[in-house]
Amino acid sequence: MSSFKLKWHKLTHWEYWPLWAVYYPLFPVWLFFSLKARSFFFFNAANPLMKNGGMAMESKKEIYDMIPEEYIPKTVLIEKETVTTDSVEKLLSEMNLQYPLIAKPDIGMKAFGVDKIKSKSDLESYINRTPEDFLIQEFIAYPDEVGIFYVRVPGEEKGKITGIVAKEFLSVTGDGYSSILQLIKQNPRSHLQLKALVKKFGNKLDTVLKDGEKFILVPYGSHTRGAKFIDRSNQNNKDLENLIDGICTQIPEFYYGRLDVLYADFDGLSKGENFKIIEINGAGGEATHIYDPKHSLFFAWKEIFKHWNYLCKISIINHKRGYPYLSFKDGRAMLKANSLLEEQLKLV
């Protein structure tokens, strides 16, 4: 695909636009909710026991510790300053964690810095290049991932699911004569990830796949790393809603956010079978079903408005219960720190 066609594709498909282009036009909406809550950083009270309400700079390990352990992968926090490869391997052995594993920053975003660790050499490489504390998790082999957005108004017994998104991992399918590199360039979704894929796979991209052979390029359900998001909100059902509500009400003071879940099949997930929650995003979690290519930007804005309305309502109620908003000074410091961290993680 030519450079012009790639740029034109990005321009005409809003899902590829930078966040500021999607969200800046909604600044008056955020200002409206800020005036209603009497705080620009009202979201801090949405999930009172998560740092910054789960908007940014929160520890993933602290959130995992709030979730009943049967629903999450085995997870260990590795402190960067004192770690060696041998000490990590010893700890993994004590926890009965074996390769392959997943490594991710403890404070992270957009799946930056997430990597599959297949060996001791992979582990050593990750330790050397990651700038901060990180997590090691057991690898969950379930084939599919879904994001489920959940809200519950404080004081109400039951919450509800407000959006479901299926995530297709970035991949190519062989035709028997094209190299992986050539296949990547045939699809704008993968072509836009070319720089990162060349860095990751190197000469392996010259491999020719068999006809019909599928090769997963990025095994993570992150839109910024090429995953295709498909709106599956119409698949919500009573069993699934009861399952998610039952889990979320066990998480202390959790009212608003998105659960990212790996699962074997959707019917089994609805029945509470064969699934693991791999992450929970709080106030900063997007209702990512908006990124389905079939949806217009106006649909996305409508859904963002709807979820900000929930966020504001929940925050105001919790504030009246005694939970503070974030001060303007602390809020600005959080945004600055988050911006600096994003630049660091892009290099991992």
C-alpha cells in the first residue's frame, strides 16, 4: 500500500485519529460536567479506593489485589531497582509460574510495554529495557478477548453492562507465496504497525506462510497496537450481567470501569466458565465498542457523553459520601506525569 493511500485511510477512518482529535471537540461537555460536580477532576471520587479513581498513574498490582484471586491470572510485582534475572526466576519458581509469561508495566497504558516472555533471555531483555516496576503474570491461553464496560450507582444493589467489545488480535493469513511482510503491507490496519513489527520480528517477516495459515502479529487486544474492535453490545444477556455484577460488587468501592477478559467461548463466559480478567480500567477506561469501524464519530461522541454522565453522577454521589475530588494542582501533576510516562513506555 502506497504512503498516500495509507495516509488517506487514516484521514478517512476516525478510529485512527489521535485522541486529541476525538476528545478536544468534547471539551465543553467535560466543562459542563465539571461545573455540575464543582471540580475539573471530579473523577477521583468515581472509584474511591483506586488511585486517581483509575483515571491514570494507578498501580495495576493494587487493583489486582482488590479482585478475588480466582478471577485473575497469578501476578507478581517486580521492583525494578533491586531486581536481577536470577532473582526473578527464583521468585517465579516459588510461585510455580512457568514460561511463557506476560510482562507489563505496573503503571502503564494502551498496552505499551506489554510483552510475551518465552525464556530467560526474553526476561533479561525485558528487565534491561523497562524503566519502572513491572508485573509478571501467568500466560492465559484462552483464544478470545472481550472488553466489558460496567457501571453501578452508589447505593444501588445492582450495576449494569453499558458496552461490550470483542477484540480481534492483529494477524495475517498466508496465501502460499507472499511473505509476512508483504501480507502486512496489504492491510492498512497492519501496515500502520509496520515500524513496531519490524522491530519485533526482524528477518522473520520474510517467512512465507502456507495458504490459510494464520500468524498473530500482536497477541494483545489493544487498539493502539492494531487490534480490531467489534461492537458486541447486543450479546449482553442476563447471565453475563449477573456474573459481571457479582464480580464487581466484590471489588471494594468499584463503580465505573472496563473489564478486559480472556475467555474460551462466549456462552461459557456468560455461565462463568473458562475466563480470566486480565485487567480492570477505572475512570480512564474507554467504552471501546465505539471504535468498531462501522460506527461514526457522532456515535462515538454520543457514547462518550453517556459514559461521562455516569462518571459525573457516580462521582458526585461518592463525594457527598465523604470521598474527595482531586485538587487542581494534583490533577495537573497527574496529567503531566502520565504524559511523561507514555513517552517512556513507547520505547519499551
